[in-house]
Amino acid sequence: MIRKVRLFTPGPTPLLPAAQFAMAAADMHHRTPEFRALYKKVLAQLKVFVGTEGDVILLSSSGTGAMEAAVTNLTSPGDKVLVLTAGKFGERWTGLAKAFGCVPEVVSVPYGQTFDLAAVKKALENAELKAVFVQATETSTAVRHDLEAIAKLVHAAPGKPLLIVDGITGLGTTHFDVDAWGIDVLIGGSQKAVMIPPGLAYLSVSERAWAAMETSKNPRYYFDLRKERKNAVNGETAYTPAVALVAALGAALDYIAGQAGGDLAKGREALVNNAEKNAEATRAALLKMGFTLFAPSAPAAAATAVAVPEGMDSGDVVKALKTRFAAVIANGQGEMKGKIFRVAHLGFFDYLDTVALIAAMEHIAKDTLKLPVEYGAAVAEAQKIFARG
Ligand SMILES: *Cc1c(COP(=O)(O)O)cnc(C)c1O
């Protein structure tokens, strides 16, 4: 039988055809009126997509580049910072902070869990903290954090630290109110919910964060946010941007707006709700097959992490889906490898993608893992979720 390659990975995610066409057609120089018009349009759209009145800066890098930019632009060597970590991406904040001479205090929870807010509050009592680093959704465990509650605690903290959020899989899967919650930096990446290839990162920057950059002392050159902000006013970038990806991003944001009659803010809400629905259906179906959820108390809509029964290897599920159905899901990262697999819902996924994956997963659960699966039972669980509207 024909097998179509389908990505179900939490980045890179499936590509939007309209964005691919826009990329192919983007044969332009960046120091031209055409590019300046495109860049200004995309930056304006990004502000709506992120949901802020403040600036959004676009960088030609993967998401980690914007994480590094947040650290280098906003901290100085010797700064005490707080890292809230619940997985591999939280650990990346600790690594970045150390790499640039910060002294991180770390609040961590076991993989699959979210933070105890009392512990966060306690750690925030340190009046010397300059910044707090956290994920909105920890993609390695598929956990969603209660960012609104965390933001409240951060703003009540005596040191008035900046709040810097890796929303790379949170954007487009979670409702944020960036300005009202006082998120100083919120970071996104192109290969996640905005349905285009890897290579762009974007971040909102609050007025407080711009002010902090005036005195922060860590070195920065390529990722100098103040330089990018100055250029962006004229539709310019400091260096050669990933022109084709900018065109793709514009087309993708048009598509997202098109989901709500041209209203991008409403289209973003629809995109979040779409991820929620696919995630809910996937959880119900996988539970029915006999799997357990890895993050049952705070599951993300971006992806679902699933634990395989004791003694089984999640890598076998990943491999069997690939060889039998050309469907690509993600194994666990680091210590979670072999124990969990992850299925994405962020971006360009629809009902048919989800039920098809569940149907394929029934075959794998039955044939590869020898679970007592009855064909159609898990699919029906997903159908019930969708039928509820
Ligand atoms: C994908 C991802 C990143 C960025 O990784 P890059 O490979 O640099 O794009 C960072 N944080 C989270 C939570 C992610 O899901």
C-alpha cells in the first residue's frame, strides 16, 4: 500500500502548502521595497499572533537563538536568576544562564509534572533575582504550566525580576495575555504552531525589558535586540534575513487569520482550540488502548506524552509507525527515551490526521506491543470527543 509521510512530531511540524508556495516564490533581495513591505506586514501580524501591544522581534535562527538572545540582552555576569524547570527545555535555560555567567537558582519538578506554586513563591522571596526563566509548555514531557499563576507570583516578588518565557510550543496551543500578565519576553519558533520550516524565532519584548537592556552587560552582537528593533521600524533587518521563511510566515499568518474570517486574533484562538481538541481526542483514545498518560495532571495541547507499559520500549512504537505507516512521532528525550512517545497537535493538524494516527496506533498496540486492542474502540473514543463539538 502507498504510505504518505506524515509528521506528528512537536517540531518540525507539518508544513502549510500555502506557506511552501510563498517560500518558493520569495525570490527577492532584502534591501528592496518589496521585502520591506513584507517584513513590516509580518511583524505587524506577529504582534497580533503573540497578542501584545509591545514589540515583536524576528530573528533568523532556531528557537534556542531567541532563548540565548533573551539571556545575553537582559542579564549581566554574576546576576542571580531563577530557572523553573520541568524537563529538557527547562534544563536548557539553566545551561544558557550558566554559559553567560549568571548564577541560576533552580526550582525543578520530576519529569511529567508541573510546579508546586508554593515552592515557586518561596524561591521568589530572594530579592536579588534579576530574571525568571520558564517554559509555557515543556515539550519534552508535554506538560503545560500555569503561566498566569506563575506571572502573578513573579510580579509580587520583592526583586521585581523580569519574566522570560519560552513559549516555543506554547504559542498557538495556549491562551496568553502577554501584556496583562506582564510577560516581559515571550519566545516562539517557526517550526512549531505556525506551520513553516525551522529557521525563524520571534520574541515579544516589554518596555521594562527594553529598559533593562540599557544596563545589562552580557556581550551580544548577532542577536542584539536593540539593533533589530531600530531597523525593524524601517522594515529592515540588521543582517541578511531568512527571506523565504519570512514570506512563508506571512502566508501562514494569513491562513490562520483566514480561519476566522480574516481576524488574526480570533484565528489564533481557533488554532489553540484546534490543538486542544486534537489533544483531548488523542488522550482519550490512547487511554482506551491501555497506555498511560505521562503528564496526566497538566497535559499540554501542544503534544501528548504517553508512557508504554513496564518492560516495553517506546522506540518500538516509533519505529513500527514509521515503517508500517510512514508516520513520524517522537521518542522521549534523554532519560525518557524508550519510556515515552510523543504525538504533536500544534499547528497544521486536523481531525482526519488525528483519527488516522489513532487507527494506525491500534495496529501497533496490538501487533507490536501485544496489547488487547479491539479495532475501532480507541477511534470511537476520539470520535465521541469530536462529536461533542
Ligand atoms: C522546539 C523547542 C525549543 C527550540 O528548539 P530549537 O531546536 O532551537 O528550535 C525550545 N523550547 C521548547 C519548549 C521547544 O519545544
